[in-house]
Amino acid sequence: MNDVDPTASPATARHTGTELRPGRSRADSPTPSTRSATSDPSTRGTLVIAERAIEKVASNAASTVPGVSGPTGGFLGLGARHKETARPKADVQLNGLIASVRLEVGITYPAPLKRTTELLRTTVRDDVSRICGLDVRQVDIDINTLLDPTRGQGRRELA
């Protein structure tokens, strides 16, 4: 057990030394050299990341690219619109530690499509690899809408 200063009152008692688990002696307590050996990554277990979590990481990464937006609204794919503030839709397929990502995006017109999609691929690949520890081999991009920022998004009245 802990070493306690016997001259101190119970309210001011100070513990000296480390707390030991029952059944362990001070000689059995971990030393700095044995602590590092027990924290070896191969002995810690496994971490499982759901595909849905990876999809959110990919979607968030895609939304950081200037001029890229995602779908919003609609029901069963009907009536969906793209809004500049919506995150792109992402779908991830895993095969071990290898991921394929498919993005559904809208791009603000008149953005250069080739440069925007190259930046989008690089950003998504780097962020998913860094955050999730996966090898992203493929990023497919479906551009469903070219958004015109000068055009109003509200209802129009017929004259």
C-alpha cells in the first residue's frame, strides 16, 4: 500500500511513493524500461473504423476545396439541389487498408474543372490517408452541377 506520513493528521496526510495494485510488490511495479516494452503497438489490440466514418472524413475534406459543394434536399434522389454550403456526398469502399472514394459534387462556375478536380483528389486522398491511416488508391468524382453564383436561388414569379 502507500507510504503515509504517520505524524500528519488524517486531513493533511500526504502520500509518498506510488500506489500499487493489490497483489503486486514494489519490485513488480513497472519501471520506465518495462513500461515502454508493454506499450508496444503490436500488443495493444486493433482499431476498427467504420466506412461511414471514413465517408464523413472524405466529405469534410472535399468541402474544404474552394468552389466545391454538395447536394441538399430532395427525396430518393428527386428534387435534390446543390448548395454552396452543403458538403459533397462521399461513398467509400474498403478492401483491407485500401480505400476507393466516390464523390458527388457541384462546382461553382466558371471554375477550371481540371484544376479543381485535381485539387479535390489530392485533398481527399491526403486527409483520408492522414486521419484514417488508409491507402487511398482511387478517387472518382461525379460533377452533377455547375453552380452559377450570379443567378438567384429563390423562386421566380411568372409575369
